[in-house]
Amino acid sequence: WACEQFAQGDVNPLALLAGRPPRTCRDPGRKVCVCMNVGANTILDAITENNLRSAGAVAEATGAGSGCGSCKPEIERLLVQKRTAGARS
């Protein structure tokens, strides 16, 4: 996150010292899709909010998996994780 802030140029120095997004921002989570810069929390939120069922649907909603495709297995794992968590509740 901190490296991405340097790249944007307009930087809040205090936020950079903390090394994480401010509380007003949703933490995107660990990077899953490097090509499209999409984190696990972003993907999990999209799965929940849009009732996504496939890696292709995640790609349409977030861009994750639409580049080189090497993250598709991890996207599939997140889909299974969300389905399993939903079945328990």
C-alpha cells in the first residue's frame, strides 16, 4: 500500500508512516491479482455484494484474473471460501 501511494504522487506523510491505509479506506487485502492491482478483500467484497459464482464473473466485476490469468486458482479458492462460509451461516 505504501509503495502505491508513492507512485500516485499526492501523499499523506502520516499515512505512509503508519504503513497501511487510513481507517476511512477499506483495506484491499493481500494482493491476489498483480496485473490489475486487486486484493483479496476487494474480491471477497465483490463476491458478496454481487453474488458472484465464477472467476469470470469476478474478472468482470473487479478486473482480477483478466490479465495473465495466473491468479485464477486463487480467485477460485476465494469463491469456495465464500461459499463455505455462507453455507455455515
